[in-house]
Amino acid sequence: MLLAIDIGNTNVTLGAFDGAVLRATWRMATDVHKMPDEYAVLLLNFLQGRDLDPSQIKDTIMCSSVPPLVTTFNELNQQYFGITPLVVGSGLKTGIRILYDNPREVGADRVTDAVAAYRLYGGPVIVVDCGTATVFDAISRDGDYLGGAIAPGIVIAAEALFERAARLPRIELMRPKQAIGRNTVASIQSGIIYGYVGLVEGLVARFQKEMGGGVRVVATGGLAEVIAREIPVIEIVNPNLTLEGLRFIHELNRP
């Protein structure tokens, strides 16, 4: 089995692949202070909970937005699985050309999402990743990574509002009944949720205009479902897009 690890700023998402079949997925909070053994306890319990034997893990690949945790998960894999993981970055084949001014500036998660979107859905395609940041990536008809946009994520915006405005409460991020809020909580929910709907719709429209016709739109990330329900132009929601991209990159780079 292949263990795919996506180390994000808020969560670490893991997936166990048996060939092309995603057998199980898990999420745990990102914590740079956790030791390899602490993460290992969680991971081994996850595997046991799905009746998966750790000895079945034969390969590992990961991408990371948190550089210190690359070392942590390297140690975990070496100590508990006897594996040195592939790490998405310079030197690995991805199957796509990166047309950024400086390709090294593109985050490994963005490259991985682009690989998955193009392999699964073809091009041209736009990926909207609703995570810690709201990230937009554009992939051409020929599979070239064109670039994108980065905005603060929904959770970041909601927390900033709570922390900087003394009289505004922390809220649950859910769709309000209507845009015109009749109380403070509903008003904040409207501003955050529908505000981000407008942001996504606006940027996707601009991307489509620059990319030409026939552009598909794929959403991923922890809050993709919440946003996608309000945006008809989003055709596909794939919460495991990054994990699938890791699998594709592993296929291109295995001996």
C-alpha cells in the first residue's frame, strides 16, 4: 500500500492507497511541536481502526506547506515503516510544466492539486482549494500550470473579525437562511459565506475569461462543500484531490 501525506497549515491529511483505490483517509491537527512518536501513535491507531496492518505500507509520498514537519514525518516513516518518503518538490517528475515566473515559488500542494485535476478531469481546468487560504490554480488545455491567485481563507477571515472587533462573537461557519441577516450571528455568516461566494465567483469568471472557453472548475479543501453548494459554476467537489495527486506523482517517480 501507498501512504499519501498532505501536510497543510491547519490539518495533516493522510490516505492509504491499494493500487488506485483509496482505502481510507484520516485528518489530524497540524502541530509543529509534536514529535515523530506522537504522530506515529495517532497514525498507527488510525490504521488499526480500519483493519490495516502497518506492514502493508510499502511506499510513502508527501507534500508539505509546513517545512519543519517534513523532517518530523521523514523520521516517522523511517522509524515505523522503514521507508524514506518521496517529497514533492524540485527533482520529482510531475508530468506538468510550471509556467510561473519562478517555478520554485509554487507550493507543493498547488502542484499536486494541478496534477490530480488534469489527470482526472483534463484541461483547461481551475482548482479552487478552500483551506487555510483560498487558493485558485489554472491549468491549460495542454496540462501546463499557468498560475493562480491566493486569498485569505474563510476561517482566517472569521477569526480575524472575532479577534479585531470586540463586540462580534465567534460563529459557526454555516449557510445563513438569507443574505439579509436579522441578528449579529446571521449577519456575520452572510458576510463570510456569501462574501466568499462572491470572491470565488468573481475570480473564477476572470480566470475563465483569460483562459478561454470550456474551462471546468473543481473545488477541494475542508470548506469546499459549503462554498460549492452556492456556486453553480463549480462542477466537481473532490475532497481527496491532493491525495490523488500524490498517488499520480508517486506513479511517475517510483523505480
